[in-house]
Amino acid sequence: MTDATDNNATAADNQQPTSGGATGSVTPEPKFTQADIDRIDAKTRKEARAAAVNDLLKELGFDKADDLKAVVQSAKAKAEADLSAAEKSEAARLKAEKERDEAKTALESEKAARLIDKRNDALMAAAAKAGALDAKDVLRWAGDESADALKATLKDDGALDDKAVDALVAAAKKAKPHYFGVGAPGSPSLSGGKPAGTDKKGIREAVFGGKSSVHL
């Protein structure tokens, strides 16, 4: 009885697969590559994120992500519309300010131009009264050679300074006597090196050839 049992055990042992045996084989354990591990890890992370998103949606009262997306897009569109309206309002304000400033600048330029015309007319009138052959020559000289004095003929409030005008004409007459018909010795406007005629009639004849209507 014992021998039969031992024989059966021996037979069973002989049927077990052995490593490297000729009559049996061993089932290999599954092996994972790094790519397999990365793929499994990525899947796990994705499932975890999806679960977290679903939990957040439930907290916010949404059934699915599309509902939340629609709300966000609607809020964004409203914010952009409000911003656009504000930008349009700001653009309109800036445009109005620009037009106002341009109009103010144009008005000031026009005012300044009128004052300059007034000053130039006064200067040329004073030059003509002083005996200038061509009052425009005196004005050009003042602009080129005595710009500060010319500027000083207008006060800060825009009023004309008559004394400054007369002083400028006197300076022009001294610097450019030939503008007033007073030249160097021997010139047609001189007689013996002296101005021809110092009385009213003589000045008219020397400066205007006796045709001047200027009252001296």
C-alpha cells in the first residue's frame, strides 16, 4: 500500500513543469516596457483629472462641462461688449477734446496773425512817417536784424507799444540811413556831405521827390 502511494506521488512529480526540463515548460511572467508604464500612468492621471472635473462641476451645479463652458463664454461676451462700449465712449471723448484743442489753436493762431499784421502796419506807417523810401525795407530789416525789438513792440496783452515802434524805426534809420534817403557823402540825397534840406519841404523833396503827402 505504501509503495503504490509513493509511486503515484513520484508520477505526479514527474508531470510538474520544471525549469529547463525536457518534458515541461514554465509560463513566463508578464514584462512591461517603459512605454507601457508611461501609458498606464497617463491613463491613470487622465481618469483622476476627469474625476476631479466632475466633482467640481457638481459643486458648481453643472451636469456637464459644456454647461459650464456656455456660461463662461456668455460672461466673456458680455464683458467684451461692455469694454467695447467703454472704448467707444473714450474714443468719442478723445476726439471731442482733440477737435476742441485744434479749434482753440486755430483761433489763437488767427488772433496772433492779426496782431502781427497790426504791428507790421503800424511799423511801416511809422517808417513812412519818418521818411522811409520803402517801409517794407524797414520791416524786413527789423525782422532780420532786430527781431527782439520787433517782438517787444507788442505788449503781453496784445496792445501795441507805440514808443517801442518809434524806437525801432529810429534804430532802423540809424543802421540803414539809405532806407530813408540819407546815404554816404556824394549820394544824390546829400548836398555837400549833409542831408539835403532839413526843413519839411527839403525832406519831402529828398525822400519823396516832392510828391509825398505825409504830414511832417
